[in-house]
Amino acid sequence: MNKKWLQIALSTASLALAVALVVYLPQIVHALTGAKVSWHEIGREFGRLSWQTIVLMTALWLASLWAYTFVMTSALPGLTHLQALTLNAAGSAVSNLLPFGGAAGVAVTFGMTRGWGFANRPIVVYTLVTGIWNSLFRFILPAVGILGLLVAGKATNPTVAKAGWAGAVSILALVAVVAAALYWDRAAGALGRALDGLVRLAPRRFRPAEHAASAAIERLRRDTAEIIHRKWLGLSLGMISFLALQCLIMAACLVATGSYPGPAETVAVFALSRVLTTALVTPSGAGIMEGGVAALLIGAFGQHASGATAAAILFGFWTYTIEIPWGGLALGGWALLRRRDGRAAQARSESEAALAVSPDPGHVIT
């Protein structure tokens, strides 16, 4: 009971903080950049949105959700795209309402997929594979953003450019090492031995059991290797399509508010937004993402404060806020269908039981 009340208190505090960060976003932007902006000016930017722009953003958002279903169906063979769409919506709604909402999202995943007849082991593998793919691409995004700025010649001086190249290459090299360890037995063994060597450098009281690191990596690799070997292309193309469509949503938000800084800068802003969603203080980094995006647009790319702040809030709506009612509808629809199917199954069972105990209609009682 104490743990339950603690979870409720933390969730309430986290949501309250997210709301406060958004409410005081103009003051936060002023503190970070020195630019002055008011909610009146931000509202004026929203008022300029045309219905064609709203339709375009809606189409991009729905397309991005559909693209991600290819990641999900690749990670869990037998899952249909409609089931994946429902599962993604419900899981996102729960995750977006709670701090550390990933655990609650996993619980929703288990409940829904078990209801569809999937066994525990494929669900665990699905959770691991999608989690790994999301993490890998979350690492790749900052490198892509840095490379985009460097290729576009946006580095302020040669020293910054060299540091950018070094950082981007290092990130991509780390991702390549992890991907190789997941895909190839020999690479997994080599990485495990290297981690064991690093562990032995730690004080004895902090060391895990011998070969624990390599054993853990081997267990993870065994559980995910079969899916990754067979479905890596679908997983990757689905994730790339999903992120590309979300980046287009960002571009549409920037263009609609008159704060579009250019293609390379847009990729960098989008990459930062995705990194900031990992902030665990608020659900999905709500409030923190908007402040960081607005600060980058204003401070680094010279966009006017009202348009940049409006674009950040608008992008937060399409990638966070709208997922809550959308997921609630999906979860409610799934629950209603499950109840209906349960009643139908019970009715069939009772009918079969009645037929089993009824007398033979051809038998005459005398």
C-alpha cells in the first residue's frame, strides 16, 4: 500500500512539474536565451495555422505511427499491423502519463499480447528487441544531427568542427560495436571478454561473479539473435521511416510558425528533441523537450522567440500530448472487445455444456 501511494505521489508530482514547465515556458526561454516572449505572442502563432497545415501534420503523424508498426511486427512475428497500432497507442499513453513509465508500458504490452494468444517468451524477446532498436537509433540521432551541421558548414570554428567529427564518429563506432555483438557470436564473445577485463580492474568488493558480464551479454544475444538475424531489415527500415516522418513533423511545425532554420539545423533540432525525451524527471521529458528545442532555435540558429517557442510546443503536441487521448481510445476499445469476446466465449461454453447434459432428442421416455 505504501509503495502504491508513493507511485501515485511521484506520478502526480512529475505531471505537475511537466505542466509547470510548459506554463512557465516563456520565462524559461527568457532565462536560457535572454529573448522575451509571451503566451499572447505564442497564441498568435497558433492562430496563423491553416487547415491545410493541420491536415498535413495529422497525415504525417498517422503515417509515422503506421511506420512504427513494421518495427513491432518484425520483433513479434504473428502480430498484425492493426494490433501493433493499438499496442503502440496504449503503451505510449501509459508511458506518457507516468514517470519511469516504461515499466508500466511493458505491463500493458504483456497484458494485451497475452490476450491475443502470444506466449511469454516471444513477448520478452519482442520487448528486448524493440528496446534495443530504439536505444541504438536514439544514439545514432545525435551523430546524424552533428554530421548534418558539419556537412552544411554550420560549425563556428575549426576546433568545434574537429570536436564534432570526433564525437559523431565515436557515437557511430559505439553503435557499430553493440550491433556487432548482438549479431555475431565471435563479436559477442570478444566484447564479453573485454568487459570482463574492465570489471577485473574494479575493487574486489564491487566485482560481480566471474564472467558475469559476458554471460549477461550472451543471454541477451541468444534471446534476440534469431529475430535480429531474420528481421533486421524490417526493424531498421521501420525505425528509419518512423524517425524520418517525425522529423518531417518537426519541419512542418517550424515552417508553420515561421522559424524554419534550414534542413541541417532542423535535423539537429529534431535530434535534440528526441534526446531530451529521455529526461526522467517528467513523463517522456515533457516540458524539458520544449524548453531545449526553443533555446536551440533561438540561441544557436537565430529564430524569433515566439515562432520558435510555438514550434516547440506544437511538436510536443504531435509527439506527446495527442498520444494520451489516442492511446486511451485504443486501450478502451481493446478492453471492450476483450470483454465482448469473453462473454461470447462464456456463452459458447454454457451452450456446449447444456447440449452435453440434455437428453437425446431421439429417445422416447415411456
